[in-house]
Amino acid sequence: MNIQEYIESGILEQYALGELTEAQRAEVEHHAAQYPEIQQELDTILEALALYASAHTQTPPSGMRERVLAGWQQAIHQQNANPAPAEAPATPVVRQLVPEPAPARVSWLMAASVALLLLSAAGNFYLYSKWRSTETDLLAMQSEQGRMASTMQAVEKRLDTRTQELAVLRSEQFREVNLAGMPIAPTAKARVLYNPATKAVYVDVRNLPAAPEGKQYQLWALDGGKPVDAGMLAQATAVGDSLQHMKDVASAQAFAMTVEPMGGSENPTMETLTVMGKM
């Protein structure tokens, strides 16, 4: 597979953001395990997202938890410190000389104090709940901002790729080689853009049959009648979605494509020759 094309497709960013299906995630993990370059790029993306989230994380106000707990504890201590007054022993003489305290006033003051403490604790709890809700909303916004940043990065990569492709198509340094369909695929069409000065090779698919399961198209340059491997076509290239930069070729008189096992073959399978064209 074309590793650079796969990295630039944006699928690694989608993996990091959790936008892929289980099957797609499994495919990314398979490629990452097979190709160190993909694993390294995936690690870089995951690390960047983690650093972004860490840099924008906000800690709760200092002492918030202690203030909430202290309010409840104070209410409990006040209630325990104001027990109901005990009945005085029966002393007839003193009872006649000393006026009795006003139990209604004392009960009212105690009830008011407890009520104020409970209201204070409830207020602290309400503020704490609001802070937690705000913190959750803030984390959600930061996550969405990180998702948008990654999406913009993928879009910028795709735009850069399209700009490079347009420059190749407009360049007069490239020679165009039209590849016509062979007997197994008469309607197949493709073209190769070859720069004899820089040896650069690009392939543009017009129409190719879908490759069988476990198979992949391989481009060959024919130099003096000898086939030279020019690289494997990515899935996006095979369906005509992009212009792909292939391996450099020193010289060639013709180009052809065959269907080979995933990863390519040392020599072309002539029975699967799909398209071919001469310089």
C-alpha cells in the first residue's frame, strides 16, 4: 500500500477522534501494526490531542470541596450544641422568687440558627453542583474544539494534495501515456504522467474494474522489454478519486497494470494484465 497516501487521507485523525466504525478501527490498527510509519503518525496524533486537552483543563476553585463539607459539619455541630433545656428540680420557694425562662423564645432562636445553617449548606451544595455542570460543559466544548482542529488539519492536508496534483496536470514537463483496456477489461482506462527529467511518475485512473478480495493493482514500467515495479495503487486511486505519485522510473517505453496480491509481486502476473500503453 502507499503509506504516505494512507496517512494523508485523514483516517488516522478520524480514528483518534472516535469517528470510525469497529471494522474501520480494526483496519487502522491492522495497518498500524504492519507499518511502523503509520503507527508513528497515529501516536503523534493521539499525543497531540492529549496535550491539547491537558493544556485546556481547568481545576476547580481552591477549597471548594472543603467549604461544602464544612457547611454541613457546622450545621450538625450547632444542632448538637443547643439541646433542649432540662426541667428544673421541684423547689417551691425558689420557684416563687425566680421567674421562669421563656422557652418559646429559646426554641425560636435555635430553630432560626439551624435553618440559616441549612440554607448556607444548601447554597454551597447548589454552587458546587453548578460548578460541576459548568466544568462538564467546558470539557465538552474543549473536546469539540479539538475535533474541529483535527478536521481542519485533515482538510488542509487534502487541499495541499489537490494543489500538488493540479500542478502536475498543468506542467508541460510531464509526458502523458494513455493506458487502454486489455481483453480481460476492454473498457478499462488509465493514464500515466511521466517526467523524463526528474523520473517522477504519476498515475490517474479513469476506469478500472474493482480488484478481487485480497488483491491490488500494481503499475509496471517496461524498460527494454523488462518489467520494472512502479508501485501499488491505493484504493482511492483505483476508484479514480486522486492522482497518485508512484515510484520513480529511470526510463520506460511503456506502462502497464496487473492485479497482484496485496503488497505486490516481483514479477507481473500476465494473466491479469488490465491496461497497457506505449510512450
